[in-house]
Amino acid sequence: MRIISGTARGTKLYTLEGLETRPTLDRVKEALFNIIFNKIQDAVVLDLFSGSGAVGLEFASRGAEKVYLCDNSKKACEIIEKNIKKTHLENKVKLYNLDFKEAINKTKNQIFDIIYLDPPYKTDFIKIAINEIIKNKMITEETLIIAETDEVEKVLMQIENIKEIELESKRKYGRANILFLKKISGKEE
């Protein structure tokens, strides 16, 4: 796994051993960043289930102003810390070793341009995170929420029940489905 583009381009990243995390494949990451490339410069980004930090650090490398990384695992945060140092992106990145709900609470006064959600598969964390983010008024109609899942139908049904959010588009890359979500214009929380 590596940083694909930007100031840290080509930097090989440390990864977590074992089955606890499921890193976003470089080809999926590259496709994702090709789609959203014009939204990254100077963006404030929240990567809520960071794993090795690869996606969040890609945002920072490509010109995001500030990237908030969060992972509940102490081991994951140790790897992320090493990757932050290796990419020399310390001034752009803030790392939280917290449960995602605690991290949302910690960052609730921040409006985000992009929120990336790639929780462990087979959980309801996407729905829960989006509900918490809306409740804490952390998004605007310009915010892009990106969710990665292998249970696309389940997640789409759950999102359908969140009246403030709509699906903008979706893409499939092997097992991974990427959903692009937006706040519905004019909807109050």
C-alpha cells in the first residue's frame, strides 16, 4: 500500500497485520480520488474508520487543508502515527484513538467538506455515524460523504430512512461499493 499522488507520492505505508482491518485497495483508492480530485484542495476531511490511515493521508498528500483520522484500535493508531511521520504530513493531520461516536463528539464544532466512512463490514456503523454527524450539524449541502461497504443494499435501505441525506452516485470495484452521499438541499436537521 502506498500514497498514489501529491506531496507524499510513492511513499510505502505501514499496514496492520491480521484480519482486523481491510485496507482499501490501491486501485479502488485511485478510482475514488480520480472521481473527487476537484474537491480535495483545501478541504477539511474526516476519515472516521482510518485503519492504516492510507485514505486520510492520501487526502492530505493531495492538498487537503486538514484531515482528522480516527480509529478505535490502539494498534491501528500506532501504525497511523508511523505513517503520518513517514509521509511528513504531521502539520495537516490530527489523529484520534477513539470510538467513532466519541470522535464525532470531539470534532462536532467542525464543518467538514468530505467525510470518509469505511467501517468494518457487517456493522450498522455507516447509518449510526451519518445520524450522529447530522445531529451534530457537521455537514452542509456542499459536504460529500463517501461510504465504502460490501453490503450495498442494506446500507442503501438504511440511508433511505435518513431523510436529510440522498445518494448522489455509487460505484462498484470487486467486493467494494463506494457510495457518494449529499445532504438534501433545504433539509433542516
